[in-house]
Amino acid sequence: MVANPLSLPARLWREHGKTLIRFTRVSMVNVFIGQSLLFLFHSVIDWPGAFANMAAVAISSWPAYWLSRHYVWEQEQGGHTVGEIAPFWMLSFAGLFLSTAVVGVVDSIFGGALSVQLANAGAFAALWIVRYLIFHHVIWGGRVGSDEVDAQGGQSGPAVPD
């Protein structure tokens, strides 16, 4: 039995609040960059939706990686190919494949700029939580520089968001 039903949200906020806010900020920047590129490629240059999406995702993944690494998880040392770079790009390519498939189908059915933009955003929104969990628990989470070790020796995240 849980003594305090609010203890789980409070603990989750303590452990993930700062990182989650930073991850959300980086996601918003990445959405802006990706959606702007997608609009440019699809609506201005008139590329097919799937091709425009592939180019937009490939280009916007670079600032997403850099911001995630340095701003969200505060990693200043060089990247580790196997433990960091490869998983990040595998997740990026999973998002690329999913969003390209969805955008391709939506573009062939509806063909409008808004439908292509929404298809891309929806595909990445579906992967957002998975990406956060993998980034936090597998790639960078165990190495966050700002986390402090609590009295019991466990990790305790920042108490106040940035």
C-alpha cells in the first residue's frame, strides 16, 4: 500500500524534472527546425512528401544530437561511438523511417502541406517518450553531471527545473 499517493509524482519530478524540461525544449527547437525544413522542401521546392521528410529529418537530427548531448544531459567529453552515437542515430533513423512511411501515405492520399506537416509531427510525437527513456536510461542518464547522490547512495535528480 502506498502511504502517500503523491509520492510517486514527486519522486519522478525530483529525478526527471530538470532533464525532462530540457528535453522538451530541445524537442521544440527540433520540431521548429524539422517542420521549417519540411515546409521548405515540400511546399516551396515542391519535393515529394517522403523525400522532403527524409531530407528534413536527416538535417534536423544534427542539432538535435548536439543539443541533447550538451544541453539536456550535460555531456562535455567526446562521444562514445557504440554507447552513445550509434543508439542516438538508430533512434533517429527509426523516427525517419516511421515518419517517412506515414508522410508518404498521407501525401499520396491528401497531398496538402498541412497533412504532411501533421503526419511528420504525429510520427515523432509517438516516439517522443521512447526516445526520452532510452536517452535517459541507456545513453546519457547514468552520466548526468548535475545529479547528486543521495544519502542512501542512489541517484537523485535535480529538485528545481532550469
